[in-house]
Amino acid sequence: MPGIDSAWTIHQVHVEKVGKWLEPFVRIKDPKKGLSVFKDGLNGRKLLHEVKDILSIMGENNTILDILHISPKERETIVKEARKYGIEKNSFNSSELRYRIC
């Protein structure tokens, strides 16, 4: 999923001023111009169709979902959707590569 150019990372670095060490790498300053898994950016709720296509391919190939640079709301939504495609492994819990939602 989106990395350094994610809307969440941009928001954290340039709006919340968290992660100062990332400033030289995060060139986009406006979170609205950043990447999100939601149709309407960080304020959205519906996943982009392209994200579902990617999840489908990932499920067919038993890959690990990277969710580290997206917002908590995006993480929860995408992990729930990923499970529909048989994806259980992701980068949130790197020691086990498993994410459990209770």
C-alpha cells in the first residue's frame, strides 16, 4: 500500500510535526495530495476499486500486506477487506507477521 507518499505520512510529518527525521523524504506537503486507500482520501470510508484488485492478486499469490504508512482507520478497513481475499499476513506485527482484530 502507499508508502512515504501516503496521505497519513504527509499529515503526520507536515501537519502534526511527528517524525521529523522523515521530513527530507516526504516532499509532498499537503495530505490531500497524498495517496490513500480510500476513494475520498483520509476522510473516506470506501476502498478504491484498485485496492481490491491488488488484494485479489495478493491473495492468489500468498503475499504479505504492507500497512505501516497508512492511517489506523485505513489499516482496520484494509485488513478486514484483505481477509475476504484470504490474506492473513501483514507488516503491522513484524515479529509474527500476523494481525489479529479481536
